[in-house]
Amino acid sequence: MFHLPKLAASALVVATLMVSTASAQTVLRSSDTHPDGYPTVEAVKYFGELLSEKTDGRYSVEVFHSAQLGQEADTIEQTQFGVLDLNRISIGAFGTQVPAATVTQLPYIFRSADHFHAVLDGPIGEEILAAFDAVDVIALAFYDGGARSFYNSEKPINTMADMEGMKFRVMGSDIFVDMVAALGGNATPMPYGEVYSGIQTGVIDGAENNYPSYDTAGHAEVAKFYSLDEHLMVPEVLVISKIIWDGLTPEDQALFREAATESVAKQRELWAAKEVESKAAVEALGAVINEVDKAPFIEAMKPVYEKYVTDPALQDLVARIQATEG
């Protein structure tokens, strides 16, 4: 975790305010690793439209999609430094930097999409968003990331025995490395943009992700076996640099939060449609999709919970999530 010197941070804020005064409009730069048209990309564009309306055109958002500004690990640092204004990131990319958010990365912590929404739309969601303040970004809203399942180039995964010795790409999170190990596989942390070539060249056997990512990144072309174990529902999060945030008036901060919250419904609508579209697209490519008995997979996660949920506050958070109806 890096921190800018106070003087440099102040200079950045002053520069931002000068741009705003000179041009009467501040264009905020936002990053996303996904391609144009992807639900998260379109949701941040919609957030920008709402923000422009609410601030009478004083602020707008330009979304740099397709990892134009770098992979998530790089853009997190850029956002913390104030080089990037906004960022749409998977919580998994933060690893264990934000303990409360780490809980949302636990395998099978969410029972369903309804449970996921019930948790994140309520006080627990607000609590997790607030926890990001400690890492020099302000979290504005959660977006859907769908259920993640394993896919590979070799065979269907029906049981944990099928994963034995196979190499799967994961995001750079120790939890995901240990999750794959608990299931008998070998985890390889790797940037999202390298997965296609990694599977194609045999560096890895497969990866794990949702239908839209499996589709839009072209992974179904090189890994046709998609097994619905649905081990993770990792939230996406829209964040703004704390340096930029601290330069806003309290009134504008409230408008930013309003616009972000209102963009969530749009993202969910786009996400639901994209899941249906992507499932059809990968099936048309010849993807072989199979259901999985999740019970043994869930049972195998006990050591992962024991390792990462040792703090009493996190244990309480897990209990409250599990007790939430949905």
C-alpha cells in the first residue's frame, strides 16, 4: 500500500480544481478491464450521465475499457495515487487489503443472487463500502459480478477428483489460491488479459469466471468445458480516488453517491441480460456445460474459512451475512 506525500496530494487536488474552474467541466477518467458494451462498462457510462445531469454538466466521466490503462493491480495503484479518478474493480483484485471486503471473497459465502443483493443492499454492504476508505479509495457502489465457475480445455469437472493436478488461473488473492488447493487443483495468479494465451499455450489448463467473462474474453474458444460449481459471487466495486474525493464539496460528494447508487439498478438489468446472451453464445461455440453437486465443494472450504476468518469482527460479519435472508 503506497501513500502520496501530503504536499503532492494537495497539489493534485489543486490541479483538479484548477481544471474544473478553467474548463467549467471536469472529465473524470475511469478504468475497466472489460470490453466496450460489457455491463460494468455501460454502468459506469450511465453513472457519468447521471453525474453530469446532477451537477449541471460540471462533471462527466470517460470510461477507458478493455484494460487500456492497465490491468486491475496497476489501476488500483493509479487510483490510490490520484492518477486515475475512478475505477471499476473486482473486489478480488484488492486481495486481503480490505479485511471486511475479504469476507465477500469467501467461497460460497453467498447462497444465491438474491442473497448477494440482500446483503450488499443493506447495512452490511454500507459497512464494507466504508472499509475501503483505509486504502485511499472511496467505494461508491457494488455491481454484480455473477457466479464464477471453473472452465478448462481438458474435461468436465464433476467431482473434486477431476481437478486433481489441474492448473487454474485465479485473481491475485491468497483466498482464491487456497480455495483451488482445497479442491485439489493448482492455482496460478495471472492478469485477466493473459488468460486466453495461457490456456492456448498450455501454461494453464483453465480458469474460473462468470458466463459474460467466459464469453467476451474469448475463453470459450480455448476452454470448452464449463462446470457450474458456482464457488464465488465476488462483487464488483466502483471506487473514486480519495485524493479526488477530498477535493469535492460535501454537496458534490452527495451527488456522486446518488449517481453511483442509481447506476446499480441499470447494471443489474444489463448483467441479467448479458448472462442469458453469453450462455447462448458459448453454447453456440460448442461449450460443454455441466451441473455439479456443490455439497462436497462447500464442505472442502472449511479450512479456507478457518484460515481467513480468525478475527472476531470478521467472524461476526460472516455470521451476519449467513443470517441474512435472501
